[in-house]
Amino acid sequence: MALISIISVDAQAPTELPRLVVNILIDQLRTDYLEMFSPLYGEDGFKRLMSQGRYYSDVQQDFSPVDRASAVASLVTGAPPRTNGVPSLTWLSRKTLQPVFCVDDSRYSGYETAEKSSPNYLLTSTITDELKQATARKAIVYSIAPERDMAVFMAGHVADGAFWINNDKGLWAGTSFYGPMPEWVARYNATENPAQQVAHAKWEPSFDNAYPSFLYYHTTDAEAKAFKHTFSGSHRFHQFKTSALVNDEVVRATFCAESTKLGTDYTPDILSIGLYAGTFNNQQIDTCPSELQDTYVRLDGALAKLITTLQQRFGQERVLFVITSTGYDGSEGKSTIEAGTFNVTRAAMLLNMYLGAKFGQAQYVEASYGNQIYIDKKVVEQQQLQLNDVLAESEAFIAQMEGVGEVYSSRSFAVGVRTPELTLARNAWSATRSGDIVVDILPGWKIISQNNTEQTAKGHPYTSYPMFVLGPEVLPAKVTAATTATAIAPTIARCLRIRAPNASREPPLALQ
């Protein structure tokens, strides 16, 4: 009986927690491209993740539209914009009627940058916040990414640092929100910073010979050709950050973080890393197909180096890798269908005229921004009107305009029939930061907003995005069932045996 008791206790003994969680978000990584270019990969990157890790091939955000900021905020909080408060990279301030960038915060100074940043627009906790709280802030948390918003949101509210490549100087920048600039970042900037890399960088195909013709997914054999890019001018750092070379720079900076105490004790730490898999300079895919393929090849090599190095340093059983996509396509839109132009500013003016004729003359429309229209609620109150009546009339009026697919408002989100389309739009909408009227124009139509900026609507085609989990207690498998991206944060929380972020509602994914 004693022997049985001992065996029972041993069988129930908890396994050791990972010393280090490496949370990698790859901007715009797509499953179709990932699998299309797989013949070009080595054995230690994506192929290792597919064979030794748990591979979810169809991960979807539960809101639409999606951009980089809203995607990252959703992934680290386990909650959509409706709850976490980050609907997009920018939105219109109700107080000033001026655009607000999602991580701007004038209260904090920047290091190696004039940008003043914090995650304070993020209204809920992140997975890194929960780890800090669970460990009485003993856990070490760093975030390293090409872009400022990505780095700050991945770091969360109580990290030890968030670092990004500044567009003006080409140095690794940070914010005083997280405290002093670490010595290892300053040392790297002084010796082999991104600006030095960019000055001599030359992006050419990884292979000496041309890629096999069948891999030219977006071109004919005749169009498939080599390329060469260098980086100069005032936009050189932005261009570099949308090239395949930026991933190697991020990995180099990541290895500098090894001089810290990350992963060296029994308290789990998180290293968040942002990488890039979008098109060069955010162009249309058909203008740079060779570059896109080379981006995936070089990304595969960067991941292989990162995974191999960290596993060798800490041990395979002590490092958990979670690798996923931001889950959107940021390349410029294009349509083969002849369509028209929808001017949001003009639509807002016509709407105000209609509401004046309907309810009495007043300035009901406060502003327009992007595809959204803001109603002045004080004016509605002064006119002794019900807001829902004004919104209902606004929806009906805008819906009649040419090029409009759907019109949403706070009213329709509250009382509308819950179709899948309405649910996605509702989750993407923030009561405090989004407009009162959201106009979803038809695919192929160009939407013109303030300052005559144009953007072609792509619609909402179904595109699959991947996720990999590699580490202890993870059973290798390919999961083809649709998976919600907001389940990723609670899944990491379960692996760390901590509480999930406070607004997450999805159950964690089964890894065994």
C-alpha cells in the first residue's frame, strides 16, 4: 500500500513550468503562403514547428476590420476591441476632434526618439500583466518589435521594457513608461544599431539561382525575376521595416537580451518578439511576388536561428514558443472590378442636411474619420431628440448611397439581429473611441476620407492564418478546425498556471 501511495503522489506531481515563454507575433503571416513556399524552407524553422509542434492552420480574429494595432491588442488581451479599447492604429478624439495614435502618451519621454508612448489606451490586462502580478513582479518581461505600437502592446502595462526601430534615427527606441533604458539596449545602439545595418543593406534573393518556376505564385515564368533593393532617403527605415531583412535585425537585438537574467531562475519570464511577413513597402502583392517569397524564406531562417539558439541555451523542456500571425492583410487593395468612389466627408455633409430637414436645423454631425461618422450627442440632447431615432435615420439614409454594403451604429450593435457579419463589426467597435456610424463599403470601391486620402476596400474574404505552439507538454499535431485568436492568451496562461487576462472569455486550447 505504501508503494502504491508513493506512485500515486509521483504521478500527480506537477510538471516544471517553462523558464521562458517566447511569444512571437508575425505581422501578416498567412497559412496559404506559408504552405505554398514550404519547399524552400530548411529543417529547423517552419518545418520543425509543423512536425514537432502543435500547428493550428486556421486561426481567425473574432472582429473585422483588423489592422496591426487592433490585432496585437486582441492577441495579448484575449479580448476584441469592443472590450480592450483599441479599435485601430488611429482614431478620432471626441474631445479634440483630432486623430489619436494608439500608443501616444505625452506624459512619458522617449529614448532615442521624440515619440512619447505608453499602453494606457489599452483598457484591459495582458498576459504579461498577469504574469507580473502572479509573480509579485519578479518575472522579467521584454518586448522587441519593428513597430512602436506592436512593441508597446506586446509588453503590456508593467513590463521591464518595450523596444522598436525609430523611423527617424534608425535606432532601437523605448519609452520612460517602463523605467530607464536598459544598458544592453544602449550598448547595442552604440555598436551595431539598425541605422548602421540599413546604410549597407542590400536585399537580394536568398538563393543564387532563381526560385523554381512553380513557386511563383503570383507571376508567370516570364515575369519571375530577381530583385535588388537598397535603402536611402527619408523613408529608408520605414522601407527597411517592411523588408525581409528586418527579421534578422530583430533576432540580433533579441540575442542582446540574453545578457539579462531572462530564463535563469524558476520564475517564468516572457520575451515577446514581433516579426514581419507582409509585402515590401506595403505594396500590392502582384507588384513584388519575388520579394514576398524571399520574405518567407528568410523568415524561416530567422525562426530557425531563434528557436535553436534559445533551446540550446535554456533546454528544450524549459522554453515554450508560441508563434502566431496578426491575422490580417495589410497590402494595398486592388480590384479587377470597375467600381466607384465613396467620399465619407461628402456623405457626412449630406447626412447633416438630411437630419436637419428631418429633425430641425442643427449641426448633428460632429466629424468624420476613415469610414466613420461622429454624431454630436450634445446637439441631439439640446434638440430634445432620442439618440436611437437619430441613429436609425442616419443608418437608413447612408445605406441608400451608392457603394455602401453595410451601415452599423451603436443602435444596430445593441438591437440588430446577430448575424456573423454584425458580430464581427460589433466586436471591432469601441464605444469610447469609434464613430457613431460605421460605413462598410463594397469591395473594389475607393473610400476617400479627410485630406483626400484614398483606400480601396477589399471586402472580407476568408483567409486562414497560422499558429504554432512548441515546448514542454505540447503534443505535436496539425489542427485544421477553425480556431479563435482570442484563445491564445488564455492558452499561454494555462501553460504558466496563472490567471488569464481579465477580459478574456475564450477557454484555453488543448495542447495534448
